[in-house]
Amino acid sequence: MAKQNTYDEKSIKILEGLEAVRKRPGMYIGSTDKRGMHHLVWEIVDNSIDEIINGYGDYIKIILHKDGSITVADNGRGVPIGLHESGKSTPEVIYTVLHAGGKFEESGYKVSGGLHGVGGSVVNALSTRMEVTIYRDGKISQITFKNGGEVDSPLKTIGESKKTGTIVRFLPDKEIFKNCNFSFTTISERMQESAFLLSNVTIEVIDEEDNLSAKYHYENGIVSFVEYMNEGKDTLNKVVHFTSTKNRIEVDVAMQYTTEYNEQMLSFVNNVKTGDGGSHEVGFKSGLTKAFNDYAKSNNILKKDASFDGNDLREGLTSVIHVKIPEDLLQFEGQTKGKLGTPEAKRTVEAVVYENLKFYLEENKEIALSILEKAEKSRAAREAARKARESVRKGTSKSNKERVLSEKLAKATGKDYINNELFLVEGDSAGGSAKSNRDREHQAILPLRGKVLNTEKASASDIENNAELRQIEYAIGAGLGETFDYRESNYGKVIIMTDADVDGSHIQVLLITFFYKFMRPLIEQGMLYIATPPLFSIETGTKGVKEYIATNEELESRKKTLKGNYKIQRFKGLGEMNGDELYETTMCKKNRRLIRVSLEDASLAEKRIHVLMGDEVAPRKAWINENVDFTLEDDFRK
Ligand code: 28F
């Protein structure tokens, strides 16, 4: 009798625990938008990855099903199927009790990122259905859940098999994740990264709805990663790889110089990307700068007191840094916990990079010299660009820039550049409306005619020969490519404003490609934005008031609450709105919604641009359908 009671109490407690997750999903998965919904996948995949890191299994498969559910499978040992001391099966405990599963403590390196480690029960709590199938001990066992964690059918044997592994399929709760779908692009990109970091693991992603699939397998870890990032580029050296453990921190660094100007650096901590960098990146940079300067001095390449600037030494450098840090030293910073704080990581990475690179440079004199030569050119170019800007500002060389611009650009009158905005507007007609309806003090308008040049493979001289892009370059006034300096920009924000259709998205991507290739710091500094014009207006008969609706989904839900007469207008393009409307909905600070373009992952963004701009039509369509996904801040209202 008494036992029965405790069991009931426990069940109630469990449901209360999961209810807490349903009440405040954000506390467990960050948000309930697309991003949050993908967190569910990462939670489950991280369990597979942990099992593989512990030495069991080499294969992960993810399937996006037509019904909106998703399957994650691995060939590890399979979740233990015995009875737990509570009298329930171990899988039931793992998937219904918050924070259950000593698995993470056991592995030594906890999956990091702040939101991780809460695992299967959180996913279950936020799913209308979940099915866990375990291959283990010669049997196939299964348990199913419904309505956010209630046991639907307890663990039972459903077949026999000699295989081992765990399969989890779940359907996220539509009430919690409104209008969200899993994105093949998002999932396969992240899985590709994991495949690089894990080495010799196969990860397959299948989208049954759109018949897409991807399979990743890399043998040389982050060396393969750097090779992949530099595919098709001219390089100065074979990928250099250092790995060493010091102060209980394992450092893994791979790097290669290209002949290009862009620097690409990706960093990871315990297999999780640190999108905002942190102490390990700082350590890498200072170790590298020191090693090169030491080398240059001891080989009489530099005069006594001169030294190379880190930025010049990293021009054209592609690098991946992966550190493994024991739990007690782990510290994350920033709102999204994407930045490593651990101070020991700086010292350690710096020492490893400095010592190994110094040795490498001594052993590879020719390569060392070619890199230093490149750094010297970079320094000289910076200096020349600075002087050129200086003389333009002093009015000594009022070139044809002014002429190029005067035809098209409607300037802002304000002098405080940080508060000024440049709108790049699709089409002359929308451009005209925007010019006459704007905040003249702070908003400048540059209309663009038609499609912008695809700059994926363009050079700086191609830009100078292209009227449209040259206008953009001159309007921003901060240089181009290696001479670009965001601090010189005439605008604090550059805002792309196109029609809300496929052509509009295409123009956005072409422009983003241009900025990515030739003004990357503008993106890195969060200065590039996309405006979001409304798709519909609704005029209600009673009040004669207009309201504006951004998406089809919003329109559908708004329609349900509308009574009486109303008129819906669909805006096919910016040009269909009158000037007031365009200003009120899309340009004025009070009402507009800007999407900040952010290159959290520079390497993948470029690959993505490759997909979008390349010759293959299918992946481009898939991507455009999934929406312009450069958005990081879904709710960026300002
Ligand atoms: C599709 C998602 O979740 N894979 C997992 C394992 C393996 C073990 C385990 C997981 C035991 C007591 C917690 C097996 N044999 N894929 C997955 N594979 N969990 S999750 O153990 C869980 C702990 O409480 C496992 C021996 N030890 C561990």
C-alpha cells in the first residue's frame, strides 16, 4: 500500500517536472521559435555524440519525416533497458525525469553551451509524441510517450536483433512551436561540423518531404575541415595541425593560408561551436602573432622595434580551433553562452600555438617567408588606404566618386554617421517613394536596378567596373576588400529593402554575397540589415483603419478573429505600397522590423552562397524555400 503511494507521488512529481518545462520552455531550450525547436534535435543528437565519444558506435542518422516528426538514430550500445530502483524501466526514467542520466557526468567532458545536458526528458515534455526504440541484449525494446511526457505504452520487447543502438523519434508540440518546421539546411550544416570534429563517424541526414539527403564522413578531423573551407582556393601551405594537452586542456588547431584577403576562424569547445569566440581564440591570435614576430626578428626580416600587426598576419588565414576543457574549468559568457570565458584556455592555446608554430616556421622557411610577404603587403595596403581616405576627406582628391553618386543617392543630412542609415532599395519606383518618404536627417536612399552582379567569383576590379556595386561602395565610403574599414563607413546601418518575393530574396542573397566577399567587417560588426515589408494590409469596415500583416501564417490567424466587413490587400512588391505606407511599415524606427544579417559561421555561409549561386538549381530552390536564413535575431525590433 505504502509503496503504491510513493509510486503515485513520484508520477505526480514527474508530471509536475515536465509541466514546468512546458510552462517555461525558454528556460530549457532558449526560445520557442525555429531556433528553439532545433535545440530539441541537438539535445537528442548530443546523446548519440556522447555515446560515440565514449567509444561506442560510429554512425548517426537523422530523418525529417513528412508529418513534421524527426528521427535520430545511432549504433551505440543502446540505452540500458533494465529496471531502475524506482521500479520503472531505465528508459522511462531517462525520458521522464528532468536531468536524469548520469551519462554526462561519466563522460568527463560535459556537453557544453549552457543549454545542453538537459536531454531527453525536456524534448519529451515539448513533444506530442515520442517513441524510443532500443536495440540491446539481442532484443528490440520500445517505449512510447504522448502529450508531453505521459507514458503511452511502457517499455516492451517488440522483436529480436543482434544489433545495438538507440532510435528516438519525436513530434514537437505545435502549441509550443507555432509555425515551425525543421530545416534540412540547418540540421545538415550542423551535422557536417560534427562529422568534422568527430572523425571517422558517418552522419546521414534525410529529408523525406523534399527528397533531400546528405552524408558526411571525414577521416582527418579539423584538418579535413580546413581543407573543406579552402576548397577551390589557392593556398600557401599544406594544412598545419597542432595538437597538445597542457593544464588539463586539450588543444587541437588546424590552419592554412590562402592567397585571399578574408580571414576565416571557427572555434569549438568540447565539440560545440563557440560562435562568439572567447579566450581560446584570443590565445590563438596572440600565439600566432608572437611566433611570427619572433621569427621575423630572429631572421632579420624586421627592424628592431618594428612588428607585424595580428590582423595583417591573419590575412587569408583559415583556421579551426578545438579545445577540450574539463567541466570544472568551463566558463561561458554572453547572452547566448556562445563565448568561452575560461582564462586558462587563453594561456594554454597561446603556448601551444606559439611553441609549435615557431618550430614549424623554422622548419619551413619558404612558407614562412611567403606568409610574411603577404602580411607586409597587407600592412602596406592598409596604410595606402588610410592615406587615400584621408586625402578624400580633406578634399584633395574629389574624384569621380561624387559624380557617380550624385545621380542616384539621396543623402541623409545628419552628420552623425552612427545614426545614419543607407537603404538599398529594389527598383526605381520603390526607390522614388522611399526618397520622398523618409527621415531625411538619418535615412539615405540608393535605388538598385534589377539583379545585382553575382560576386562569388568577382575581383575588386570587377566591382569597379560594375556601376551598381561601385555606387554602393562609394556611398558607404569605407573602401573595399582588404582596404575596407568599417569605422570609416558613412552609415551605422546598411539596410537591404527588397520585395517580399523570390526575386527579392535572390537580390538579398546577391547583396549579402557582395558584402560577405568585399565588406565582411560590416557584417561582423552587425551593421547589415534586411528590411521586412508587410505582405498584406487589412482594412476593417467599421473603423476604416489599416493594419499590416507580415506573413501568411499571421494572416490566417488574424482572419479567425475578424468579424464583419474587411478588405485584404496583398502587396506583391514595395511598389504597390504608397510612399506613406512604405515609410510607416518598413522604414520608420517605430514600426519596422529589421533582420540583422550575421555571419555566425563564416565558412558555412560562404558554402551556402556557393549553393545559392552555383549552377545547380535544386539546392538553391530548397534553400530559398526554407527562407532567407541569415537571420539570427528573429525578434529584432528596433
Ligand atoms: C538517438 C539518441 O540517446 N543514445 C544513447 C546511450 C548509451 C548508454 C546510455 C545512452 C545509464 C544509466 C543513464 C549504454 N550502456 N541516442 C541516444 N546511447 N545512454 S543515450 O546510458 C544512460 C545512462 O543512466 C549506455 C552502458 N552505459 C551507457
